[in-house]
Amino acid sequence: MKKFSLALAATTTLLAANSYAADTTSTLDAVKERGYVNCVIGNSFPGFYSLNKAGEWQGMDIDMCRGVASAVFGDASKVKFLPVQWAQSFTSIKSGKGDILSKGMTWTLSRDSAQGLDFLDTYFYDGQGFMVRKDLGVKSVKELNGATVCVLTGTSSELNIADYSRANNLDIKTVVFDDSSVRNTAFFNNNCDALTNDKSGLAAQRSAAPNPNDYVILPETISKEALSFAVKQNDSEWANVVKWSFAAMVAAEEFGVNSQNVEKMRAESQSPVIRRLLGVEGDLNTGLGLPQDWAYQVIKNVGNYGEVYERNVGTDSVLGLDREGTLNELWTKGGLMYAKSFR
């Protein structure tokens, strides 16, 4: 009996050790061995993640992941996109199925501390709003007393609307959905008085409406929504790769480097900061476990932050969002986009 107990204890210890080893396997090593990055996104959010007519993924979240692939492999195509429902967002990362979560996810305390994730950087500052039919005659959210509002379940939007309704003595009734496309269809079929989401999302949904001019986004913004990407908790090596890939985009815009002039800047710039950024001198890559030209590859293949913004959500995109005067401007222009030092 004693020998059996010792054998059982030894087996249990071995299994625990193997489990610990599996849990602490370097994501960066796994990505390099696999040959591509697994990026968890949603089903469709125009401007952030959606399929174009050629069946290719496009959007800001897509470019975030392509930037990481460029840093690791020098090839923006070395990424696999995994669209999941909202409820599977966190488990997809915790289980190891996905390497990066980039799907218009708001960075909150509870998500950062209780979901097994580490949120790294904010790539789009947003806020929650409401959209209604013009013929409803509503000019303010505070006129929605007793209204029904379509909302995606399990999101910060669902919690925010409950707080706002309570604080303003509004008897708002939520109609919840698991799938954003079903939610949108319900709203456009007049099954709810209003639709609530981040304002960028409302702009996307309005653009996809059968008659966009029949709808109006109300002026109030009832929350702060810092759309951010996340990775599995306690994997600092991989977290560093992801957050510095994004930082390279922001720094490049600040220093006037873009996908069109990056070759020339790499060959001719005498700026020590730009030369370090583009891998001409220094060894900033060694601590990241990446090739010396990793940031150059990000900028060449994906572009700087301004290019990514304008291409996907800017004034000439389907969303038509003006960046000027918003928090998404560079810090030098009064915004919050600020890359840490490349030193």
C-alpha cells in the first residue's frame, strides 16, 4: 500500500510538472515553430475586421496582427485569423488556441485581472453611443426613457447601459444577443428602438444599413472604451513582441517614416533614433528575440499608425472617421498615441 501511494504521488508530481511545462511554453517559440501567428478576431466589424470582396480579411485589428507577423517572420501573410463569438474571446487565448486577441475589445480592470489575459496597448480610443431611426424623432439618449435597446451580451456595452439607465432614471430595457449580426438585423427590422455599441461600431453598422441616411447616431458618449489587444497572462516575452510591434507603427508616424519612404529612410537617414528603429544600428532586437530589421518589416509591410488608421477607419474609408482632434491623434497633436522610447 505504501509503495502504491509513493508511485501515485510520483505520477501526480510528474503530471503536474508536465502541465506546468506546457503552460509555460514560450509563445514566441511556438509561433516560430508553427510558422504563423494565430490571431483571434470577431466575425465582422467593418473598419476593424471584415472580409473584402476577394475574401481577404481587412481592418485595424487585422493590421495589428499582420504587424506582429511582419516583426517575427518579415512576412505580413504569416498569420491565421480565427473568428470567434464574443463568449469565446477569452478562452481562445487562455487555451492556447490563439496567440493574440485583437477584436475591438475594451480594456477593463476585470478583464485584465480575472480572465487570464494581459492587455498591452490601446490602438483605438472610443466611447459608447446609441443609434436610432431618424423617424423616431429622438435627439438625445435621455429621451429614450422606456425604450428597448439592442445590445451584445457579455460586453462592456451591456454593463454601461445598465449603469447609465440607473444613474439617469431611465427605464431602458435591453434586448440581448450573442451574435452581432443577429443584433444588427433585429435593430434594422425595428425590433428595438435603439442600438448601442462603441461609436466606431455604430458608424460601421450604419454604413451597412439598407438605407444609412434613415439612421442617426445620438451625440452623447456614455463611456470610455479603450480598444486594446491582449495576450495570455504572464508571458512577457511574447507580450514584448506584440506591444513593441505596435509601438513601431506609432513611432514611425511620429518620425515621419511610412511604408512609401521606409527604404529611403533606412538607407539615408542620419537620425540615431530612426536608425535604431529601422535596425540600421544598435541591437534592440536581441531582447525581443527578433531579426534586426523587425520594425522595418512592420512599417514596410503594414505601414505606420497613421496609414493603418486612414486605410481602415479614416475619412476616405467606409467609416469616414476624422482623426483630427481625437484621442487617436499622436501626442504631438494633442492625442494619446505615444510610443515608448526606442533606446
